[in-house]
Amino acid sequence: MLAIGYWLLAIGYWLLAIGYWLLAIGYWLLAIGYWLLALCCQGYIS
């Protein structure tokens, strides 16, 4: 029973780590998107 608990805990930490990675990637894509939008608005990209 204890082994199952440790497995679930390990899986939980993995999912949490993956979630943080996806969140970080999401913020990066958002930042790049805003940067490209700013360049478009300033006329650097037609």
C-alpha cells in the first residue's frame, strides 16, 4: 500500500513538473507574440 502511495506521489510530482514546463513555454510564446505584435504595429514587419 505504501509503495502505491509513493508511486502516486512520484507521478504527481512529474505532472507538476510537466505543468510548470508547459506554463513556462506558454509565457515564452506569449512574450514572443507580444514582441512580434509590437514590431508589426511599429511598421517593422509589413
